[in-house]
Amino acid sequence: MTPLPTQPELSFWEKLDLIPGYLSIISTLLYTSATGVFRGKSGAKQYNVHVFHSAVRRMCDRLSLRQAQYIAPPSSAAYEEYMKENNLPAETVTLPHGTVGHWFGKKDAKNVLIYYHGGGFALAASAGHFNFVNNLITTLNNNGHDVALFFLAYTLTPSASYPTQLRQSVEALRYILSDQSRSPSSVLVGGDSAGGNLALATLLHLSHPHPEIDPLPITEKLAGVFAFAPWVSFRPDWPSLEGNRYKDIIPKEALMKWSAAYLNGKEADAWSEPMLRRRSGGRMCLSNG
């Protein structure tokens, strides 16, 4: 059984290496703050975005996956803290295959949105994710839609690799459909970045089950599937990656590191890399990020 997500235990040397790591990130932040006004078209349009993205890119380059996970709380701890700070009722459900899901809103709402967070399969969900989904269902409910949200805290790499995260995503949907006795027509799935990848892969699993994951037969269509800036291709040679090197928040090198950790030596397929579904003749709808 895959262990529940926790912060990794770093060795003495890994902890010691955080000191020059922090100094490197701070140096980048200070340097970009001073030079950002001269960035021209090569950087992000907004100055504050340019500075912030530069610091995040440096963090992704400088810190290992284990170090990056060590300095941030696990998804479940971040959820508990967010709900407490915002005076919201927290409810966590243990799911099969070593993961948990977190509720936002009323469980008896007419519709349920299952959300898979981004972070390259390597970074935990943050307050930013929770603020986004909470605002999302608040806006939907204020506009006459009766919606609750179920947030999956899947296991991160390198503690687990593909197809573990997809299996957990499918189990989250199975829980809502079976344990919560929901009709597929009242359930939506979605996510951002790597979470968008999982949303599309979960949809594919319904019609073409992954050979290592139990099928999930449904008798009617889901209410909907959406993906914000979904990570659909692991190829590092897209022209946009180089053209936006000093604009994007995640550097190409980090994407290569994260995708390698996710696949963990396995060959990519349509469930791990949705763009490959198109090459095999399947249809696919992509969203702009």
C-alpha cells in the first residue's frame, strides 16, 4: 500500500545544502528585482510576475524534489491550515491505495466537482490551490449552481510514480460515484497542469481502462471534464519552451526532471502523456493556459 503523503526526512547534508539553496534563490530575487525594469519583451509583461517567476524558476533548478517537498507542508496539512484560517469546516476521507480526499462545501450538494491539483506530480497543493477551488465553488453556488468540491491529495513523486497517481485519481471518482451514490451526470472532474493531465487520463480510463488499474464502468456520461493549462506532453523540444524561458514559472529542466520522476523508467503512453492519445488516433480537446 502506498504511504500517505508526508514530508520527506532529509539527511544532514540535504538540510545543510538548503542554506546555499536559499541564498541562491534570494540572490536571484534581488538581482531580478533590480534588473527587471530592463527586461524588455523577453520577460513577463508585469514586473511583479517577472520577479516572482524568476525566483520560482531558480528554486526549481536549485532544490531537489525532496528539498522542495521538505520546505512546504504536505497537501493535507496545508488543507487543514487553510480551512482553519478561513473558518471553514474540514472533512477528510481516506481512500484506497494510500491517499485521501478533502471536501469543500456541502457534501449533499446536487453536483460534485473532483479536483486534481498541479505541481508536476512532485509538489504539494498549496494555499493558492485551496483559495482557487474555494472561490470557484463559492462563485458557482452564488450563481445558482449547487456544487461541492472533492480535492484529491495524491501521492507525490518520488515516493510513488506512474500509474499510482492515476490509480488514486480513478479511486477518487469511484468513491464519489459508488460510496456517495452519485449519478455520473452530476459529477465533474478537472484540474490544473499535472492535475489537468490526471483529469484527461481519468476520462480516458473510463472508455479505455489502463491495464494496471481496475476498470470503472459508468452507464452515462459525466457532467463535464475541464483542464487548466494541462500538462499533456513531456517533450522538451517545443519551441514555446525556449521562447518563453524567461516568462514561464517553471523551467524546462524542472519539467524534464519531474516527468522523469513520474514515469520512473516506464515508457510514456496515452494515460501518462495525453498528447500521445492524439497520435494513436484518439480525439482530444486542449485548453489554453
